[in-house]
Amino acid sequence: MGLFDIVVTDAKCPRCDHLQPWRIQYKYGYCRLHEYKPGDAICWFDPPGRRAPRIDMGENVGGLVAVSGTPEAACRHCGVELDEATVWFRDNVVESVEVGVPAQTDEFIPVAPPLEWLHVWSQRRAGSANEDRLEASCRGRRWTLIVADGAGGLSGGALAARRAAEAASALGADMELTPAAWCEWFARLDHEMSADPKCGETTLVVVQVSGNELWGASIGDSGALLMENGRVVELTAMQKRKPLLGSGACTPTAIEQQPLVGRLLLATDGLLKYLPRPRLSEVVLAGDVPSAVEALIEAVKLPSGSFHDDVAMILGERA
């Protein structure tokens, strides 16, 4: 059955017109018994395209969406028990609730597309050690995109990558950080991880996107790039390759706020090391975002069907 979230709002009973608070259960987004009210932004944590069990309900499509809901209790005035409601979301923000009005038979129905939206697709493939990780969280219109590559040859690399990626994703869903604040957070996490004997070291790239702007921070040899016809911008060109996150001595580099133009690629070195930039740009810009991600996977796949190294990537484009 899965968990649900709740919208708490004042609305009129459709039978007696009595105005009262209602608690409406629904399943859309990252449902963990959160309580929202109109004007609140909901969260998502499943990167579109990730080959893993999904935890989110529905699809993060943006725009105006009608979601079916269920009132938890009867009307306090007339006692009518209602089993239908519609919760309206606009760009992942609770807009309004209609009690006693069905949303149709589907659980969620896109009604109108957003004027602009970040289309995101991702893939992670194991080469050998399977120490790469990717995460993407979204709250309202703000995305936080992450790739991490656990250090091979050191124990705890996979744990370090997973811990760093999941923590960055959760933090980014909770708040918008400046590039300097992200660097400060990297440093704190670095010391926490270095104090854990089970935790190894990892690269980490974090990019937040809101509106038409992006920013973030990074450490290691994973990367973030902006690509459009005839232009490639290496957002992580100045990052420090070592010491890595988890060493206790990492020096993260800020990705300063700048316009999001073209397509945004975050990837580990399992992709970036094996595709020359001209070929990388050619594949990234061909077709739509999902097909470009699949083409990138094929471009670094060996004839045997395996890979030189683990591969994790996230590709995004503003509509």
C-alpha cells in the first residue's frame, strides 16, 4: 500500500456548506506521513531514469496536477462521510483542495504543463566495484543533483559515496545553500566521515538548480559540465582532485552561481575519462535527454557489454 502524505486545509462541506479544517490523505511525491498546507512545497527523491526500486509516488512532471485524496474524518456539522477529494499542485506546491470532488480514476492527472521545467534523466552502471552513486532531490522547483565515486583501493569507498550522496540530497531538499555554504558543509562532512573507521573516501559533486540559475560545490575527479552547440563549460575545472571527501583534509571548490544554458551533465570519471570532450558533447546534445543518457552509456560500453569503470551520470535540460 505504501505511505501517504496529508494536506491540512479549511474547506466547505459539499453537503451542508459548513467551513471546517480537513485532513486529506494523498499519494504524490515522497510520501512519509508529512503534513502540508496550501502554499507548501512537496519533495521528490527519485532521480528519473534511475534503475532502482522507486520510493516516490507518481511522476515529478511540474505544472498543474490534480491528485486524488481521501478525507480522514466526516463533516463535524452534518456527519457526512466523504471518500473523495482533489488536491491541486502547481510546480510541486500545494495550491488548493476540493473536498467531495473526485480527481478522476487515476491517482494523479497532469492538467497543464509548466511554463519551464528542468527535465532530468540519470543512469548508474557497475563496472566492477560498484562504488559510484547518484541522487536527485526536488522541492518545489528547486533541484539538487549529486554524483559521487567512492575511492577504489580503499575500504569503505562505496559506503562513503552513498553516505555523502544521500546526505547532500536530503540537505538540498531541505534548504537552498550558497556555494560558500556548500563548501562549509563539505568540510564538516569530511571530518565526520574521517572519524568513522568504516567509512572510506569519495568524490562528490553537488549542483543546485532553481529557476534559470545553478551553483554548488565539488571535490575529486567527478565533474559537472554545461554544454550547448559549440560551447562546453567545465563547471568543476578548478576543483581539487585530492585529498578526497572522508580524508579529513579535503578542500572543496565552489561552483559559483551562473545561468543554466544548454544541457547540464554531472558524471563520474567512468564516463568523463573515456569520452573525449568533442565526442562527449556530440552525444550529450543529440536527441532528447533520456535518449542522450542511453547513448552515453552505449558510448563507453565495451564490446563485452561491461565497462572500464563504474558509471554514474545525471543529465538535465531546462524546457
